[in-house]
Amino acid sequence: MYRRLSTVMFPIVTLIMIGAFVWGYRESQMRKEVSLQAKSMSIKAENQYQRAFHDLSFHMDQLHSQLGNAVAVHNTSHAMHRKCLMNVWRITSEAQNEVNQLPLNVMPFNHAKDLLSHLSAFSYQTAVRDLDHEPLNKKEISNLKTLYNNSKEISKNMHEVRQKVLSKNLRWTDVEMAPGSQTGPKDNTIMDGFKTVDKKVEGYKELDWGPSVASIYNKRSVKKLNLPVVDAGQIKRNAAKFTGKPESQIRVHENGKGTEWASYTATLYNKQKPVASMDFTKKGGKIISYHDMREVGPKKATRNETIRFASQYLEQKGYKGMKPVAYDERGNLASITFASLQGDVIIYPEKITVRSGLDNGQVIGFQSSDYVYEHSHLRRIPKPKLDVKAARAKLNPEFRETYHRKALIENELSKEVLCYEFGGKINGSVYRIYINADTGMEETIEQVKDSDEPASGSNV
């Protein structure tokens, strides 16, 4: 009996033992592979951090050198100023990229990052302007001298951190893992070094970067609306007037209460079902968006019909003197951009984008925030120094013009400039080219749509 049982059980036990051995071996190999992969990834991350840190230290040296070159030359050396500032812009852009590659989420470095960002914007916008006609002023020269001195100190601090990292053979991955560690990294040199740099930058004299740079960082705010604050009741009345529906069908909700971005959303209901929504500013109760929730059917309306319906809609809603300037189709929806017209000049900062359903061409929504914030005053449009013939002479001879008109746009320096807008084709594509009406410079160029496609994106 025992012999018979052992004869049966022995092979089974043997197979189980072999299976257990194979399973254990495979588990061990998998753990080794996972361990090797983790080690490889850790080494790769460490190498990336080390490279980014050393490159950042090198570029801070270069930045100090280029700022020194900019302040060393004569005030009238416009070509050298432009060259130095373009180099500063290139170096700060590279430095910003390297900062973003470091695990700085575990340590404060926001002030230093902010300084690099402002310096990048300042150097680029100053370099691309016409320095022969608008050279560096005393304030900008003073800023460059201050930045030169500040960059010297930052560069010195970065070198000190670098030397300590090398001499102590410190690892960036230890800094990265510090927040989840019970005991923390063995050495806080890296973290303390960057804290020191950031603290010193925070204590630097606040620079006046000028209006063009400030406009990049000063988000357009409803504070610019010099209008009284309205309550939810007024918003309900405004929404009822806009839609032509009774107030009983409208519910109002306040967004961002207590912040400068506070606004209202009014929702229109039909038998307890939401059918449309509107957003209003808290100051003045101005409508900044509208959305009709109806389902749009297959395309039937033509482009001309859709533009005509949109123009009539804006006129009925009180937006007078708006001109369609761009048209685009996506499936069964159309997007038409309108801009204010002052005399014979299109005011591009004052835009309204209308969405229409191409099943019947009727408006199903619009976005008017640009118009609300910018349509606060009647602009004084200067008389152009160049006529259209002189401006046209600045175009590429191969450019085939299809239309031209005067336009007020906001250029790269965040300044409003009067231009001649030329629409046309070159190299198989449709472009809009904006020539400054005073200087003849190309302020901006926009590729609209390939000319071999339907002209849904071209001039309206």
C-alpha cells in the first residue's frame, strides 16, 4: 500500500518541486531584471540632471558675458546691442529649458525662473525693434547694468554649488526622492544652494521692464472695465433681454467668487432642460460668451448665407459696425471672425468670433471677450505716412495680391500699430501680410490656407 502510494506521489511531488524551483527561478530573474531596469533608469535620470545642471551653470556664465558686452559698447552701437540682446535671448531660452529639466519641484526657485523669463522677453522684444529709430533709453541701459551685476552673483553662486556637488559626489536623484524619504537626503548642499540663489534673486531691486514686457505678464483683467459691479438679479435681467425669454426660465450661478476673475453664468431652461448658456462679466454685466445647445444637422447652408445670418445677428444684438474678416468650416459648423470698423480701418483687437450651424446657417454661439475688454474707447487712428502704393512695394514681387485694406493690429511688442493688410497667394499658399503704414516694415505674416483648398479660411 505504501509502495503503491509512493509510486504515485513521488512523480507528483517531484513535478511540484521542479515547478516551484522554476517559478522561484523566474521570479528571481524578473526581480533582477526589474532591479536592473530601475538602476538603469536611475542612472539615466542622474546623467540627465547632471548634464542639465552643468549646462545651466555654463549658460549663466555666458549670460553674464553677453550682458557685459551689451553695457560695454557705446550707446549708439545699435548693431552690437541687437547682436548682444539676441544672444541674451538665446541663452536665457536655453537656461529656462535646463531649469525645467531639473527636479526643482522640491525646492523654491520661482524667483530665479521669473527673472530668466522676464529677461528673455525683454531681450527679444528690444532686439527685434528698430533700434536705429528707437535706441535703448537710459532706463534700459540702467537695467542692463543691474542685470550684469546680478548675473555675476548668480553665476558665482552656481559655481559654488557645482564645486560642492563634484567634490562630495552628490546625486540629484537623492534631491528628487527627498520629499518621500523618511530621513531625507544625506546632504542638503544642492537644495540649500538653489535656495540661496533664489533668495538672493528675490532680494534684487525690482526692475521696470517697460510696458511691452509688462503686458505679457499682466493678464487682461476685468479690472480694466471701469464699470460698477452687478448682482445676480441684474444678470438674470440681462440674459432675459438677450434671449428674449422670461426671467423665470433663467438660472444664474457665480463663478470664482471673491477673485478678480469672478463672473456669472446664466443658463436658459426649457421644461427643466438646459438649452443655452451665457457668461457675463461681474463688472458691468457684459456678455462674453453664448452657447446654444441645440443639435446641429447635416450641412445645407452656403458660406454667403452663413455670413449674412451672422452679420444680421450681431447687428440685432447691438454690435454695430462689425466686419467679417475670416471664415472657417469644420464639419457642419462654421466659425466667422468679426472685427470693429472705425472709418475705413479694421480694429483687430476688437474681435468677436461667431459659431454657426451649417444645417440652416443660424448662429449657435459666440465669444466676445476681446470686444468687451478692448471696446472701451474710440481710438485715434493716425494718418499713415505711406500710401498703399509705397506699402505694396515692400511685398515680395511674386506675391499675388487679391485684396488690401487698412488694419490696426497689436504687434510683437504689444503695441497697436496701423498697417496695410495685404491678402494674396505665394508658393501655393494664402497669406495675410501686415505692412506698417509708417515704417514699411512687415509687422506680421499669417498663413491662412492652402490655395488649392476651398477658400474657407481666406479673406471674407
